[in-house]
Amino acid sequence: MTQKHDDDGVQRIAGANGEPAFVVLPVARYDALKKAAERDSAAATLEHALTPVPAPVARRIANGENPVRVWREHRRMKAIDLARSAGVGAPYLSEIETGKKDGSFRTMAAIADVLRVSLDDLAPVTDTGRKRARQRAALINSVNAQVRTLLTLVGGDFDTAAVRRAVTQLVSDAVSLKMQDPELAGWIDDMLESTRMVLDLIDRAEQDIIDTAQRARLSLEELVSGPGFRRKMAVVLDETGGDEARETGPEIIAELTRASAAD
């Protein structure tokens, strides 16, 4: 590094490439520069606060449009350009503009900086009615999706585990929807009654499968432990294994019986 002193007491330190890398200056000079910077920053903030929001922008935001999209279009920026400049993904920016996601503080601060507005300018207008309507629509869509899933599963392989999962999600969404919109209580109650019937059918179907498997296992145990099976197995072992097979045959029979009992 090389050093260079100015007449005003400022010392410039150059880096390896010869360009200035650091500046050393008297404390009084530093304090003066700092105060000047603070005054400039305050003036800029005041100027922004006193600058009214353009009427078209204010009107669109008041009508419920997303402030990020409104300001972006007001600045005549493409979404991809804003996303790149703010360091966010284009799909993420799209979800913010459509209201599907709320951007993090860091993301919104970066977007505000690119659009040359404050964070307050990007705050959406509070509209609990519209938010509730979006939540209601999302729940109704989810309920309809689960009903379609049930119809597909029942008409296909009838995977009882998958049907149970779909019914569980359907019941959860339906109960939430009923709490949000009591006017749908009659329709939702009928649907919940139908889901209970579906669960009862699944329980019976799974129990039948278990009963069938248990009956098959008992029959297999009776077959394996019967004297006829042992004699036949002993004959087979004699034909394939010789003297060694005769010695191990009874042990194999006992092991099969123990394994069946353990199941």
C-alpha cells in the first residue's frame, strides 16, 4: 500500500492496484461531514413525506390492487426487471403482487428501494372482508378438490389409506368453512354425515381384510401343525436331503409352527 497526504490534512491510502482504498482525515473534518450527511438524509426524508402519492396510484391501491404491482407499473418497470434489481425470484414477486404471499421485511425493503418508495407505500390497504372472502374461496376449492379425489379413489383401486387421508382433510376444511360461513351449515352438515358414512365403510372394509387374513393364518397353522403335513414334509426332506434332512426335518416343522404362532 502507498500513502499520499493532501494539504488539508487528508491522507489517502492506495491499495495494491494503485486505486484509493482508505481515507484518513482529522476528527473535526469527519464530524462535519457526518453532520452534513445527516442533514441531507433528513431533508430527503422530509421531501419524500411531503410528496403526495400520485392520484392514479392512490386510487388503484384504494380499490384493492396490490401496491407493489401498482408502483411497478407506475415506474414503467417490467416484473422481471424489478425482480432482478431487488434480488428476488420472479415467481416469488408474482406471488407477492397477487397477494398469495406476504414478502419478508428484507424483500419488501429491497423492492421499496428499487421503486424509490417507502415501506409504508407498499403496505396493502387493510380489507378484512376481502381477505375473508379469499380464505373462504380457498377453503371451498380445497373441499371440492378433496371430493374429486374421493370420487377418483373410490372408483379406482380403493386404497383405504388414501381415502382416509382425503376424508380427514375434507372434514378439517369443511369444519373451518362452517365456522367462517354459518350460512353453509346445512350443506356442510350433510357432507360431514356422508364423510362419516365413508369412514364407517372403510373401517368395515379394513376389518374384513384383517378377519380374512386372520382366518387364512389359522388355516395355515392348522395345516402346518397337522400330522399329515409333517409326514409329507418328512418324505420330501428324505428324498432331497438324505440322513441330514431326516435329522433337521422335525426342527424345520417346529420352526414353521413357532413362526406362525408368533405372527
